[in-house]
Amino acid sequence: MIVARLALQSLLNRWITVLLTVLAISVSVMLLLGVEKVRSGARDSFAGTVSGADLVIGARSGAMQLLLYSVFRIGNATNNVTWRSYQDIVSRAEVAWAIPLSLGDSHRGFRVIGTTPDYFEHLQYRGGQTLKFAAGTPFDDLFDVVVGSDVASRLGYSIGDTITVAHGAGSVGPGHDDLPFRVSGILARTGTPVDKSLHVSLKAIEAIHVDWRSGSRIPGQVTPADRLRQMSLPPKAITAAIVGLKSRLQVMGFQRAVNEYRAEPLSAVLPGVALQEMWGLVATAETALLGVSAMVVVTSMLGLSAMILSTLNERRREIAILRSLGARPGTVGSLLVGEATLLTVAGIAIGTAALYAVLVVARPLIDRQFGIDIGIQPPSSTDARLLLAILIGGITAGFLPAYRAYRMSLADGMMVRT
Amino acid sequence: MEAQALIDAVSLRGVEYKWNGRDAFALSVGALQIPRNERLLLLGPSGSGKSTLLSLLTGVVVAQAGSLEILGQRLDALGSSGRDRFRAEHFGIIFQMFNLLPYGTVIDNVLLPLSFAPARRTRATAAGGAEGEARRLLSALGLPADIGRRRATTLSVGQQQRVATARALIGSPEIIVADEPTSALDDDRQQDFLDLLLGQIDATKATLIMVSHDRRLARHFTKVVELTDILATSQREAAAT
Ligand SMILES: Nc1ncnc2c1ncn2[C@@H]1O[C@H](COP(=O)(O)OP(=O)(O)OP(=O)(O)O)[C@@H](O)[C@H]1O
Ligand SMILES: [Mg+2]
């Protein structure tokens, strides 16, 4: 008890170096844990986005590219799927539901997606949840739009507001401003790219392009909205489709059928497999990042060891006093290991707390910047293992000075020569 | 109890010790007998091996040859942790200076040896509670009543020596070893300090072994031994200095 108290007082007396050492450990803990959190957060976020979809179908392309532009809305399709092929494929017996997606237009930086009401019924995220409306209803009129929660909150939209859609992905440029849309529904937050999308009917996508030919407006041609409402405008093509099958067992067969579809070159990918492929690609970067963080941790542990070692000379007399009072060399050594352990535990506690504070602050920023919602969960078992490794590292860092002190106390005898 | 008194506090025969290192200091003691309740002064000049001898007696270092009995216990029969335990229980040690753990309070410094010596703790507790006993010793050694809470570093050298003495005495160990405890004090303080120390030694009937180079202290002791009479030392000089 007294021994521990005296050791603590000795620590407090060196509080500046002790504080700096603890901070170094905290920073390294924050970094390592932060990298791990962002990594697993990104994976969860991506995996949650494709929840429930059996296959994603698009024009022939790489699995990853297809997944990225259709589900994550990153990048663009190079080719379309004709409406006829789409209908042909989804009329097959195995198909339980299908969601067509028509991409290409935007609204103030957010993507506009042409789809069908099936989108609101069948699209799933995060362990099978379906989309919910925070307000309003799915699109009904040709010029109705359903906006994601981020779109609504960022742009301040509420039901009944009118908006115009731009041609292409840019936030400026030639637009379809002669054909305003009315916000009919606002989706509840999902933490997926849906939050950053606007949804209109496939016919609406056709309608706003009636007066356009190959990317530019046909001079002098303006078809009024009411006229468009009466036109039958069957979609000519879609960009991709998300398909749910009646049975998981049919996935492989169905995928083969799509990949071998004769009328046009198509690809069907299993989202899980494509994600796996993507993680395989970024794994090297992830490992490198984790490696660098681990190095930072090692550096902080070396600092801890050096800090305690550097105090040994001035504590030589203290050690001799303890020895003369009957403390064993092992007791003297374990005081130093205890010191290292205490500082590591403090570093871990402060680092973890600071990381969570940073996560709370950074979460919306990361979400806005990268569209990745890193959920704030209590430390996972991976995190716990990392922290345990750091703790063991810290304890180990105490062994070098402890061993030195042990040797010193044996060599010095009772008196310290000054 | 009679038999107890017959056992010597210290009994040394043919002890040889050499510090680690190629040309290190070596010493050998033919024989040294210190009966219980003795107040022994060992006199020797600086570098003559006084502190080394005390390290040997207290079992901090181990003789390479010879036999060394303390209170009837052969030290070489004890393992290293056994010797540490033995030292904690039976010795109170006072150094020349810097006796205290600097950041601790005075009271913690005095109580510290009890952490390593259960029997001394029991005795101190029986004598009026460990803390009470510590306070009693501090005031018996002429220290102000409120000194217990102060940090060791805030005391004068003389006060530190008295605190160290209280620490050596707490729990009444049988042997008090003092390594030039007065050499950092001026003459008046030396006198005061010795009177207080010897008074307490009388009270607990402990054996006192003190080393010094100062022969003026001789009159306070029941026996005075010149180290040169019992020690043979050697230290080859590394080349010509
Ligand atoms: N820990 C040690 N390691 C190696 N040599 C030592 C050690 N301690 C003391 N010595 C050597 O032993 C010799 C005797 O030293 P010691 O401290 O026993 O003398 P002393 O009589 O106590 O001197 P002083 O009056 O200066 O305290 C010295 O030459 C010293 O260099
Ligand atoms: Mg000495």
C-alpha cells in the first residue's frame, strides 16, 4: 500500500514527462483504433447497402464497376441495358422482385434516379430493413420526386417544394428547368447512398429528355408538362437493375443465364462477391495503414521504455533505500513494470475516449465527404484484441528498465556510489 | 531468555568478498564477534571497506567464502529473498545521507519498512498502532508534532537523519546499522543526534553497529574496533593513476 503510494508520488513528481508519455500512447491508440474503426465501419456501411439483393444486373462490365455505379452511385455506367432485355429477364420465373435504375441526371450535386415504386418496397439495407418514408408518399404524378433524407436536410426541402433537375452529373450546366418536379415524399435516414439520391419514375426520366437529342436541347422544341403527362413514354433503356430471387439456390443458375444472355452483353454480379473483390483490392492499403499505426504504437512503447529508463539514474538511491529496507530486487523491478502498465492503461483509456469524441464529431463529416456512415459502436472484439496487444506491449516495455533496475540493485549493494 | 542472550548478534569467520569487476576492491575478515546489546563503533578511513562490510552483514551482498551468522542464522543458508526478508525483519539501517524516499511524506517513509517485515509490523501495531508508534518515535527523536504530513524533501539534513532513525527503529529490529549517520551534521547536531539515537537504542535493547572515520565518537560506545585490525583489503590499481 505504502510502496504503491510512494511509487505514485514519484510518478506525480515527474508529471510533465509522464503526461507526455501518456499522450504519446493515447495518440497511437487513437490512430490504431481509428484506422480499425474506419476500416470496419466502411465495410459494414458497404455491406449494409447491398443487404437483401441477390444480383445486380447491368451492361457487361467488371463486377466492381457495376456494383459501384448501381448500388453505391460512384462513377458512371459505360453502357445501358435495353428495356426489352430487362423485361425479358425479370419476367423469368425465379425473379421475386426487381428494381430498375436509370441514372444520369442530377440535382445540385445529388444523383437523380429513375425507378419504379418497387424501389420503395423491395430495396433493403442494414440487415433487411426496407425504406421508410419520413414524410409524404412514393411518386404518383409524372413530376413527383422522392428525396433521400440527406437531400432533404441539406437542401432544406419539404413536401410540396418544387425543384428542377440538371442534365448530367454536374450541379450546374444545361438543365431541365422548364419542367419542375414537386417533392412528394422524403425518405427516412438509412446511412446508405439512398440518403443522397432523388427518385423519380422511369417515365419522368423519359419525359425530361423528350426535347433532347444526344446531350443537348433540340432547338425550338418545348413540350409542355401536361402534354408529356398524356404521352405514353415507355423507357428505352435503364442503367442497371437490382434483383431479388425467390430462392438463394437459384442465384448461380440465374447469374449464368444473364451472363450468357444472347440479345445483348450483360453482366450479373453477386453483391457480396463483388464487395469481397473490392476488399481484396484495398486490403493492401488497409494493411499498410494498420502497419503504420502499429509502428506508431511501437514507437510510443519505446518512448515509454526510454522514459522510465532515463529516470533510473536519479532513482538509483531510491532503489538502494528500498533494498536496504528489505525490498527484493524483483519488487523493485515490478514497481517499474507497474509504472509502465499504469501509464499504458492511462494511455489506452484516454486514447479510446478521445477517439470516440473524434468519431462523434467526424461522423457527419465523413458521411458527407465519402458517403460512409461509420456507426459509433462500443469497442468490438477486434478493437479489444488491439487494445490488449497494446497493453501487453506496454507491460513488455516496462521489462527493460525493470531488468536494468534489478541488475543495478544487485550490483550496487546497499550504498550508492555517487 | 538466557540462552537468547548468549547468541551473538554477529559472528563472522573467514569471510571474503570481492566486488564485481576485474580490479575490484576485495576484503577479507578473519573473525568478528559482536555480542547482543553491544554498541560497536567500527573505525576506518574512507575507502577502507566500511560500507562494503555493512552490505555483507545485512545480506545485501553475499560473501564468496567464509561463514556469516546473524542472530544465530547463517546468511548463506538463506536464499536471496530469504536474506531480503531477514534484513527487513532484523535490521534497521541508517545511511550517511539521503536516507528518505524524496516524494513521500515523513510518516510514509517511517512506516515503509513494515511493508516488508510482518513481525516488525505486529510489534509496532502492538506498541500502539503503526502510525501512533511512528509518531511517538518522531517526537522522541525531537521532531515537531506536525512533521508527519510533510514531504521528505522539505526537511533539513538533520531532520532527515532523525526521520531515518525513526524508520530504523520502528518495530524494534534487533540490530541497528548506521553508516556514518553523523558525518553530514555539524558538531552540535552530531552530539544531539547521537544522544537521541543512543537513548532509543537503550530503550529497545537493540545492538548498534556504527561505522565512522571520526574517532571522537568513540566515548559513546561500549566497544571500538579499528577496521585495519580485522580487515585485510586489496585493490589493484588500474595502471598508474
Ligand atoms: N557497488 C560497488 N561495486 C564495485 N565496487 C564497489 C562498490 N561499492 C564500493 N566499491 C569499492 O569498494 C571499496 C570500498 O568502498 P566502501 O564504500 O566499502 O568504503 P568506505 O569505507 O565505506 O568508504 P567511505 O568512508 O568513503 O564511505 C572502494 O574502492 C569502492 O570502489
Ligand atoms: Mg561508506
